[in-house]
Amino acid sequence: MSSTSFIHGFHAITARLRLDAKSVHELYCDAARADPRMRDLVKLAESHKLRVLQVDTRRLDGMAPPGRHQGVVARVDAVRLHVALDDLLDELKEPPLLLVLDGVQDPHNLGACLRVADAAGCHAVIAPKDRAVGLSAAVIKVASGAADSVPYIAVTNLARTLRELKERNIWVVGADSDAAEDMYAARLPVALAWVLGAEGEGMRRLTRETCDQLVKIPMLGQVESLNVSVASGVVLFESRRRRSTQVGGA
């Protein structure tokens, strides 16, 4: 029997129902809410013949962070935490576009990074098992469904994984505010793994040294750095832009 977990929030539950309704077992709703947003979610759940339970807020607080579940919690099949990177890469029909996060421990940042990765057509998000938040309930809520659509691969040794990517001719480029080269002027191949560190600390030394190339996002204002999810969006969408205009070569 597969393990289950709870997810909460309207975006996360709606996305799971639309992406993989069979993985949702039950929907728990705040009995005190009868607004249009709640009615729409219940209608969607019932269209999939899902069991809907009206419960009080105290029961919801026991399933998800109190005050943050928005009055809706679903019991679902647990997200598959371990995806084989080699299998994923072997199945791709286009050059890989990967996002590697080194030391991102804030659940809101990881959830936002997953949303950005989904929007940019990133094939996977890779992170170390240690010094990383992992796919917690808070991450899944912020990701608004992207935790189900973008493979999240937790690895034991990040530097070794980067070397393995390089052996597959995937160019490993780190976004580093101290780099000399501007990302917009840099020549980059199509098959890419973008590496970003946590805001403030940045990448660890070994991670930085393992990269093929370091580039910086030009900062034209007064702030010195971007939130990691914003920086992820900048680099991933720049890669997509280049692909669409055939810049950089294969």
C-alpha cells in the first residue's frame, strides 16, 4: 500500500486534482466556509467522485499548519521523493535544462523555485539531501502544483552529481554575484544545469569549484542580490529565450 501525506491550500489541492486526481483520497473542508472558492473546489472534487468531509478548524489544524491551510486539506499519495536522475535524462526529447539548488533551506523559496522551474519548462530540480528543506507540506503548498509536475531529485553528494552531469555533456554554470562574466554576454551551450546557492551564503566552495563556468546576473540598482527564486526565473527564462532564437549552439 502506498504511503499518504497531507497537502493544504487551494492552489496545491486544485493543481493535484487537475494533474493526478487518482492520487487524491479525501478532501477535508472547513465546515464554516461556504464561499464561491470553496464551492468551486468541492465541485471539482465531487466531479472526480472524491470523498469530501466537512470538519471543524481544529481538525484541519491537526493536519496542516494552523492558520495557513486556508480551510482545505487533502490526503494524497505521497510525492515520489526519489527520482532516478539517469532515467530522467535518458528519457528527455530535448537537451536538458536543469536547476540545481545548493543550500536552499527556506520552504517558501524552494516552493517558489519549483513554480518557476515548471513555468520555464525546467526538466528537474536537484538539491542535496542535507542542508536543504526537502518537499515539506509548506513547500508543496507554495509550489501550487509544481511539486507534482517538476521532478525533485535529492542527491547524497552534490559535487559528484555535478561531475556526472558534466560526463553527459551537460554544461554546469553557476550564478555567482562575484563572477566576472555577465550572463547575458556569456556563450552558453544548450544543455545546461544552472546552479544557485541560498541568498546571502551563495554556493558552497566545492560546488562553485565544480562548475564549468561562473556568471553573474547584472544588478543595476541598489540591491546587491536577488531572492533565489527570482534569480532562478532570470536564468531559466534566459535559457529558454536563447533556445527559441537558436543562440548558443547545441
